[in-house]
Amino acid sequence: MRESRRCKTAFIPGAGLGTRLRPLTENCPKPLLPVGGRPVITYAMDHLITVGVERFIVNTHHRPGRYRETFPDGAWRGRPVLFRHEPVLLDTAGGLKNIEDLLAGDEAIVCYNGDVISDLPLGLLLEAHERLRPEATLALRSTGPLLNVDVNARGEVCDLRGVLQRRGTGRFLFTGICALETALLRHIEPARPSSIIDLFIGRIRSHPGSVRAAVIDGGEWTDIGSPEAYHRLQGAPEA
């Protein structure tokens, strides 16, 4: 029986340009936009703390100084926040590769989009990942605006966005939250922009079963990717 692990590290992508939310993001990275009196990214951090995450790594590119202003002590609620700047925007998979030296080789980490506010039962994702330890386990939902993740009867993600033309038994929404084995990062080319979706598609194509699903419909989930969604959240309570 394998020893149980706990994900102690979370990677929160923070380098994007936030083009869909301009002009709000012209002088502020999207994850730092205020909701309920505090930055959006801190909701992700609080959610991750509930499952034992002990440190956060955030990549930066657009307006990086704003992160230092927001976290002047390099910490949130006593947990360290490490920043890794990208002079050239690397996208999510490229950003993960760029922090590989900060991770232990046998570590499992959580990747959690910094523009998501959610209270879904995150422990279910980590439990699902730990059972089989695939290269990645994606937190999915049965309903939502974009159902484009195909999952087969074995709980394997068999396609994303219809690229591989492999229909599953159901289609789901990807929440932007996933658990990853650090070993997955060896399949990413260093110092080049790389999409995490393309990474998953490549691994599914060559190694079916390497990306699995955790369908979690409990709790709430909101992506602030549009001005309409952002303004709806402006009434969120301050913690």
C-alpha cells in the first residue's frame, strides 16, 4: 500500500493579460481585481488552505509590481507566497515548467486558476487523485457554460474541446482546478509558451488514462473571465 500524501503546494497562474476584462486590467492583473473588498486570488488561497496547502507559487508578467504591493510580506495568512516572473508570457503549462526547480520530484501539487471563486469540496479532488495517482486529475462539473471535456466510463478524460474526436459517456466543464504530479512537467518544453490544455491533449493521445476526472457538483463555482461575471461578484462578502 502506497503512503498517502498531502498536496502542500499550489500553483496559481497570475501572469495573464486579462484582455477580456479591459480596461479594468490595464493597470492591475486580473487575479488582483477586488471582490468583496479583497483580491480575487485570495479566495483561491483561502480555499486551498482548507485542504492543507502550505505555500503558494504565483507566476507574474503583466504589472508584476502590483503583486508585491498586495503581498508586501510575501505571505497570505501565514503561508508563504513565492513569485516567479516571466519576462515572456509562457501560458499555464509553460509557467508550470518555469517553477519546476521549486518543486520536489515526487510531489503532487494543485493548479488553481487565480480568477476563480469557488467553495467546491476540494478534498474530493485530492482524494480522487491520490487513489490512482494519474499524471493529472481535473475537477469537473456537470453543468456550466462550456461543457467540452469528454469523460469515459472508466473516469478517464478522453478528449478536450473535441480535438481528438474521442467521445465519452458524458461531457463536463473544466473548473480550472486540477491536481498534478510533478513528473508531468517533464513533458513540457522549457522556456516556450505552452497551454495546459494542449499538454493534457498530448498526454491523452499518447497515454490514455493519464488524465482522469473528478466530477464535483457540490458547492459554488464562478469564473470572473467576463466584465458581466466580475460585476455580478462585486457584492461578494468580505471574509
